[in-house]
Amino acid sequence: MDLAYLALLGAMLTIATPLLLAALGELVCERAGLLNLGIEGTMYAGAFSGFAVAHQTGSPWAGLVAALVVGMVAGLFVGLLTIGLGVNQHVAGIGTTLLLIASCDFINRLQYGGGSVPKVPKFELLLKDTPVASQYLLTYVAFLVIAPVVFVTLRATGFGLRLRAVGENPEAADAAGVRVAGTRYAALAIGGTLMAAGGAFLTLALLGSFTLNITNGRGWVCIALVIFARWRVIPVVAGALLFAFVDALQLQLVITSAFSGVPREVMIALPYVVVIVALAVTGRNLTYPGAYLQPYRRS
Amino acid sequence: MSAPCSAQPDRSRGHSRMRRSRRFAGLSALIAVALLAAACGGNTGDSKGSSSDVPLVYGVFATPLEEPWDGAIHTALKAADADGDIVYKYTDNNDSPDKMTRTLRDLIANEEPDIIFGDAFAAEDAVREVAADSEDTTFVFGSGEKPAGPNLSTFDNWMQDPAYLAGMLSGGMTTSNVIGVVAALPIPEVNRIVNAYIEGVKETNPQATVKVTFINSFFDPTTAKQAALAQVSQGADILFAERAGVIEAAVEKDLPVIGMMVDQKDEAPENVVTSLVWNMRPTIDHVVDKVKAGSLPSTDLAEFSFMKHDGSSLAPINTDVPGGVPDELLQQIDDKKAAILDGSFETPVDEDAPAGSTTVGE
């Protein structure tokens, strides 16, 4: 079978980038005890706001900054609902996703409705024509900067310790003088920023334009990845790479003569099947963060 | 997700019942706002008064207008409105049969449109049921099925003619003898375009292999781009972008690419060699003329999308693309186009799903 193996590895890194960024964002939230189901909407809002601001300003950097700010605000909004108002986290998260996607589609219609969507300046590939290493800057940043920083921060800094403490046992953290609500807001702000960065990667690096449904469920894949990784950073990186590898592999396999006979639906489902199987194998006897899904009120 | 659901909060102590209900009210209000925003997906066009001699035409679309297929109809109807031939209003995102039914019945009762254009693929039965109950309204719907009753005519994007010509062009341009096609879903209206394209490749290059990827979505340009890059990694040196995202891959790899639906040359002037263009205007003009003259009997309007009726075309060929286009090939395509227009060549129509990899000569 004539597969292009180097291209496969390159595609794996590209496809994994938005998943890794958003999944790390989700991991930070969940380690603080907050399931942020606003992830899909936050990615979408990051993708759209990055695109729209890049279009207005002519600079992908300005677009990226705008996307990060929008992501942070989206995270704080989920915080307002779940921490400030004590709303059920499932409802708050899904409501946020619906709100953000509908708002972006609405603004998109007002701004670009009917006509063709403009091309915006985008980030170019680094090391063009080098196999595997030819990637966007955000891919390098995600794997070489953000993942290690999240890993070290959670494991070895005071802030990381406080964040994990409010996710495991907010009463004890509170008694020890940790500001529970403040720490959780910070986790959501950081998480939202990372999710939006994942979305902005789609519009500002991969495409340089925007279409409806651009995230296409990637946020939900990230939720599964975080559980699959048991809320640890290195397995999140591995999970994102695994999903992306199978996705890149099926894109190559469907166009080989050997696999022409296999129903396409099976091939397209393959990455999802792999994630579900991986979850079924590793996801038994999960130990959730101790205060997962629980609002905290000082009694 | 059942495990987290069962671990519902039980540590939040010390609320008074009063505070809890105030919070509940706040939450309800927020959810209501969120749902309202989500429900406002469907947009209605500007309202204008309808005078008796200019028919009121409604576009009732299942997908958002941003989808290129409905976008092509919308663009043509807007142009007809600007020319003063019709008064045009629209609604989109009627993406389920019940929504489609409700929208159609509501419109017919309240606005009494003379003609309704739309796409019935996602709601064939619903559209047919409403049409049967509303014989005073002319229904013109994109459909995979036959016309029905006295008032339901059908059309579709029958673009096999420009697809065949684009295939000839691709077959003549490739030097690796590998060609990539990225398309939405293996449904008849997509299959016949891809199959005609493959037939065209066969005419100019019987050694070529055509690789076809379906991304299973109308909107997923990032996956479409990755699919195109996978084809390039397996040797494809010219791409057919049935979906958005492929042109970006062609730009990245500096390869020629064929666009779809509208002339996409502006998106990448150094890479887009031509585009398959769908022009709904002949279909619309025929329908409006008939309705103005009395009524349109239920008709299969397919041929109004054919090249010979100017319903579809190949955009002007851009020779400033990587590798260039040989003059001899341009002549061959011109000759074939003339044969299509004078009726001496009829492009074959095949609606079966093409294979992931087809060596055309075999």
C-alpha cells in the first residue's frame, strides 16, 4: 500500500493542534472542579472572532488576540453562571455553547450575509516544504510551550496546587485560605482562552476564512479526550495525537485502491471509534476530581 | 456521562429557599435568552410591497444561505428582484421536515406568495404534502424526485456538462497522472458531477487515476483541506474543489485547482484554473414567464440547468496557473463545448457513488 508516511505524521500534528489546545483548556477547568461544556461554543467564538477581527484589521495577530480575549470572556461567563449563580454545570455549559454559536452565526449573517465570505490574512506555514516539521506557529506553540507550561503549572506551582485543591476539596482549600471562587474563575478564564486559541487555529492558520459549523464537534471530542486522559496533561497530548493520527490515516486509506471497497462511513467513523474504544479500555474505575460538578458555597 | 450526572451537588448547604428560587429565576431568564438567540437562526429578507403584475417569490431554504447550493439560488433570485422581474423574500435554516411544513403553511396563509423556490432534499414528503394542499401557489423545489400534482415543479444542479469539460482539462494538465476530488456526500446530485468529471478525465488521459474523498458534511473546510493534502501526498497534482477548503490546500502546495458553484478565481488567482458555475437564472426566468402568462404546469426543470440553456458553464480558463494550460487542450475543450451546445454530444449521467480511487482507463 502506497501511503505517504511523512505526510501522515505532518497531518497528525496539524489535526491534533486545535484538539490539544482546547482539550488542555478543558483539563484546566475540570481540574478546578468545573465541567465546561461551553467548549464547543468557545472554540466557535474563537474561530469567528479571530476571523472577523483579522478581516477588519488585516492582521492575523490582532485576530488571534481578539479570539483569546473572547475565549477568556466566554470562560468567565460560564463562571458567572456556575460559580456566581450556582447553576447546574451541564445546563450552563450547553447554554453557553448554543448562545455563542447562534450569536456568531447571527453576526456573520449581518456582516457577510448572502455574499461570499472574504479571505483574511492568515498565519503561514513555517519551514515550508520540510516534511513533518512544516507546521503553523500555533502548532509549535501548542506542543512545545503550552502543553509543558500547563503540565508544570499544575504539578509544581502554588497556583497549580490551589487549582487542584479547589477541584478536589473546596472546603479544605477554603479552610486553608485559598480563594475558591477566584481560583475557579481563573481556571475558566485560562481554559476559555485555550479553547478559543484552538478555534482560532482553524480560521487563522488552516483556512484564512470562516464557514458555518467550522468546529464541527471538535469540542465534544476534547471532552472525551480529557476523560480518556484521566485529567492528566501527558495523556491528553497522547490522546489528541492518537485521534489525529487515525483521522489522518483514514483520509489516506480511503483513496487507496485497496480500501476503495470499504464503506466510507466506516472510515470516517474510525477516529471516533478509536476514542470510544480507548475510553472503554482506560475509562473504567475513573477517579474524577473530588469536587467535579459541585458548586461551592461557604456554609 | 452518567457517572458525573449521578454525582450531583449535595454539599451546597445553607441557602434559604428564597435565595434558591431567586437564583432559579435568574437561570430561567438566562436560558430563555440563550434559547431565543439560538432559535433566531432563520432570517427573513427585507419586506417590500407586492404589486399585482410582479409576482411575489419566496425562497424557503433548508440549509443556511451560506451553503453554496442554496447560495446560488438566492443570488439568482436577488438578481431577478434587482431587475424588477419579481419581488423576492426569503427564509432559511428550515432544516427539518416539521420546520419546513410550518414555514410553508405560515407563509402561504399570511403572505400569499405566487411562487416558492426552495430545496426539498431534507423534507421531500413534507414539501409535497403542503404543495398538494396549496394549489394556488407554484412550488419550484430542488429535489431528487419527480414533479407532482398540478403545482410542484422540480430542479437540481445538473452540472454534468461543465464537470465533463473540467475533467478533460484536469486530465490534460496532470503530469503525475493522479487527480484529487474532495466532495461533500455521495448523494446523486454530487455523484453525477463527480462521475461526469471522471469521464472527462478519461477522454484526455486514459492513464490517469482519480482519487475521490467524501467528507460527509456540507460544512467542514478544515477536513476538506486535510483530505486534499492527503491526496496531494499520494501524488495528486490537480484538485477539484467540490467543497470549500480544497483551494487553500492547492495554494499551500502551489497546484492548480478547479472551483465550484461560482467563479472562484478571485480566491486564488494563481491557482484556480476554472470553476463549474451554476446559473439558476434560466430556471427562474422560465418559471416567472409561465406564471405571469397564467400558470406553470408541474415540470421537471432539470434541463434549464444544462449548459445549452446557459444554466451551467465553465468559467473562463485561467492559464496563469502552475504548469500552465497547453493551447491544444484549450482547443479540445472548446470543440467539446461546441458539441455540447449544438447537441451532438450528450454528457453521460451516472448517479452511483464513485470509488475512492479510480484508474479511468480500466
